Amino acid sequence: MTLQLMVPNMACDACAKNITNAVKTLDGNAVVTADPETKRVGVETEATETAVREALKQAGYPATA
């Protein structure tokens, strides 16, 4: 499954790394691209969208779209 999410409070590369790590706890094979400039996160994963959104929320980076 491929997801495109907006994460408004991603401000820097450290935030992007935290977001990547949060998704990889669900699916170690996930491909994550997180861009602090555009606030966009792309995820290719076997996990459900609900699980990905919850992982981001728990990490402090709730997705808005």
C-alpha cells in the first residue's frame, strides 16, 4: 500500500528520522520518504493506513491528510 500524508509539525531532518523510525516499527521493510520542507510523508508498506497514522500520532507527529 502506498500512502501520501501531510505532517504539519515535521520541522527538521530529526523529525523526518523520527517519523521514519515510527513507521519502521510497524513494518521493517517499509519505504518512507519524509520531507520537512513540504511536510509530506510518503509510505510504501504492508501495514494499514490506520496503523501508520496511529504510529505517527504516538510518535508526536499526527498526520492531517
